[in-house]
Amino acid sequence: MKPHDGMYIDGAWRPAAGTGTITVLNPVDERPVGEVPAGDAQDVDAAVRAARAALPSWSATPPAERAALIGALRDRLVARKDEIAETVTAELGSPLAFSEAVHAGVPILVSGSYAELAATHAFEERVGNSTVYLEPIGVVGAITPWNYPLHQIVNKVAPALAAGCTVVLKPAEDTPLTAQLFAEAAHEAGIPAGVFNLVTGLGPVAGQALAEHEGVDLVSFTGSTAVGKRIGATAGAAVKRVALELGGKSANVILPSADLAKAVNVGVANVMSNSGQTCSAWTRMLVHTDRYDEAVELAAAAAAKYGPRIGPVVNAKQQARVRGYIEKGVEEGARIVAGGPESPQEQGYYVQPTVFADVTPEMTIAQEEIFGPVVSLIRYEDEEDALRIANGTVYGLAGAVWAADDAEAIAFARRMDTGQVDINGGSFNPLAPFGGYKQSGVGRELGAHGLAEYLQTKSLQF
Ligand code: NAP
Ligand code: MG
């Protein structure tokens, strides 16, 4: 795909009002792979106006017709899946096989699920003497991060369109090419002009203008806690809906009865996947004190195997940030048993797959989101201790529990303050609601619960 030098607004690529440009770098070799315009507040305003103008007719389009168009969008993503994978690999640096399976594959699943949900969801229900109508909230401002460039876009745009909302998207500055490809797919699918609009640009400029725009009814943001808190405050002051997905510090709890080797190996793989840049990653591995040394050995061996296979992190800033956390871990007394802060090679934003032992719950590396290939092994004395540690951060996005039988693991998981838990390696479900307890966020994505975020109720009594 050739990068566009404009904004996708009202069904066409239009020259940007903003005069700056963003150069996209390949994290593998630090070379430019493309350039896109940096939109400003004027571009955002034009896009919001287009979305507002398209709202009456899109929200009145029968759900079955909206479903058919989302299905067509899914088909365009299928037709262009190789190009999607190549584009994500070029701007994020993830290995191509992973881009094919996950970065291209999952958005196809999710868009397919919303084609179905749009057609089957009950947009009205009878309650006593009332009919409750579920109506679209209106114009959605979507602000997305770079870690799963297409997934994060589809997670917001597909349910918004299914609900009858119109959208303005501001994607991450590191991965705008994938967003442009998505806009092309939406156009090819026949999504009507103004229903989906794209403004590439910088967070503090285009992102902030979108979050503050009076014409936006719901801001849906995924990214850092610092930016999320500001967006939440801005939305609160304007009495505007807001959805926030802000990352986590999820616990992988290995109960004494578990198959230790399996739990440790899957746990390390979970963290190393996408070079650790996954908000739901199980970055704290909790192991009973009797099996702790064995787990440390297993984890170190598992991480050592990953070395050459994981990609770089997204940019120089993230590389420095992750290496800073590794140094902090050492300073605070944790013990490196695999990897370390040194870059494994001169070129590219690589970080070594790193395993820390002797991590205590209050250490910085056990509390803050590192967003890199770093896993911390924490020991616990008994189940109550494990629960206290698991629940002992400001976050609550995901987690895992391993035990000899599912019932034991489920009983533990029910006591965890977190939005999703995988039991004994339970697999990803694109229909299961995804989102945070505590400071991991507000709202849910995926499935019917994700669709509900874009709807508001109106009750008529008769
Ligand atoms: P970020 O700055 O929060 O980026 C997320 C999105 O928000 C991007 O589109 C960004 O634009 C935009 N943005 C930035 N400042 C904004 C503002 N003032 N108003 C409105 N939008 C704004 O995150 P990051 O700097 O890329 O990553 C930093 C850390 O955030 C990571 O290390 C990680 O801990 C966390 N993170 C979490 C997730 C997640 O899935 N929960 C994803 C990514 C990062 P720009 O791209 O131009 O900055
Ligand atoms: Mg940023």
C-alpha cells in the first residue's frame, strides 16, 4: 500500500489542514517506511462535522443493512490480510507469522462477530409497560495505540458502526499506515461517506482536539494511564461518555497443584508475545514458595529460547523505557536470571527477553506496567498470600490461574479483582467482554458487552 498524503474525511482522501508530517520508522532497522500528514484541530473539526452529518441516516439504517456492510468490511480485511500483516510488521516490527495470525487474524474474527451481532442484537425490549429502545450514542471519537494497531481500531469501530454510531479515528503516530489501510477497506466495503473518518496526527494535537471536541458524544480511548486520566477528566467536565482501556499488571497465579512446567512455559510465552507490548500480559508470575526455585529455572530456560524469535519494541522511547525498568529492578534488589538491560544488537529497538527472580510485591517492576518482554517471578506462602499479591496493584485487567482441576482455579479466579482470567490456559474468546477493574479502565470491548457501550436507552411507556 502507498501511504496517503491526506485525511480520509466524508468518504474521500482530502488534503490536510495541518502542515506537519509524521515519518513512520521500521523498528527492526530504524529506517523510514512511509510518511503521513499530521492533522490538527481543523482536520479533526472537519472530520467530526462529517461524522455528525452522516449520523441521522446511518443511525436510521436498519441493523441488518449495517450488518451487511460490516460483513463487507470483514471481507475486505480478509482479501487484504497479507497486506495488513506486512504493514503491521513494517511499522510495529512484529515477526510476520505473528502479524498474520494475530494482527490480521483477530480483527477479521472481531469484525465478523460484529457483522453477526449487528444483525441479531435486540435493539429494543419490552419491560413491564415500557418498550426500551437501544439507540446509538452518536459521534464517537476513537483514539488508539500502536501495540495491536488494527485490533485496537476494529475493537472500537466495528461495535460503533454496529450500534449505528459514526466515528472519527485518531490512530497512534507510530502505526498510521495500518489505519490508512483500514480506511481503504472501509471505503471499498461501501461504508457510506462520513460514517467512518480518519485523522492521522499527534496525540497532544489531533488526539486532544478530538477528545475535547463538542461534537463528539463518546470518547473511546486505549493507551497509557496518564493520558487516559486526562481524557476521563475532560469528558467528565463536558458530561460526555468515555470508555478507557488503560493497561495492567496482570497476575499469573500458579497454584501448588498445577502442572508447573506447562504453567510457566505458557506464562513466559504470554509475556514475550508481541515483545511484551500487550496490556493484558501476565507480567507477574506468582509461584508457591516450595516450587519457586524450580519455576525460576523453567522460566529462565523458556525465555532464553525466545531470544532470537521476538521482535523489537515499537520505538526508541519504549526501548529506553523498558531498559530503564530492567535497571530499576536490579537497583531494587531483584535478580536477573535471563536477559538484562543491554541491547541484544546495535540496530533496531530490541530488548532482551528478561526474567526477574526474587521480586517482592512492592517493587516498581511488580507494580508498574513495563510494556516490554519482562516477567517478574514473585513467591507466595499460601493461597491468601497469593490472592493479596494478585490483587495488590492499582490495575485489574486480566490474569491466569493454574491448578490440577478447573474448579479449584475458578474458585480462586472469582476472588481476583480483574476483568478477565484464563483458567488452565483457556483460549482467547473474541465474544468475551474485555476491560478493566480498578485503574485498568472504564467500559468493556468485544462481543455484546462491547456493543452495549455504544448504545443508550430510551424508555417509552404504553
Ligand atoms: P499514549 O501516549 O497514551 O498513546 C495512546 C494514544 O493516545 C495514541 O493515539 C496517542 O497519540 C494518543 N495521545 C497521546 N497524548 C494524547 C493527548 N494528550 N490527548 C489525546 N490523545 C493523546 O501511549 P504511548 O505513549 O504510546 O505508550 C506509553 C505507555 O502506555 C506504554 O509504555 C504502556 O504502558 C501504555 N500503553 C498501553 C496500551 C494499552 O493497550 N492499554 C497501549 C499502548 C501503550 P500518539 O501516538 O501521537 O502519542
Ligand atoms: Mg505517546
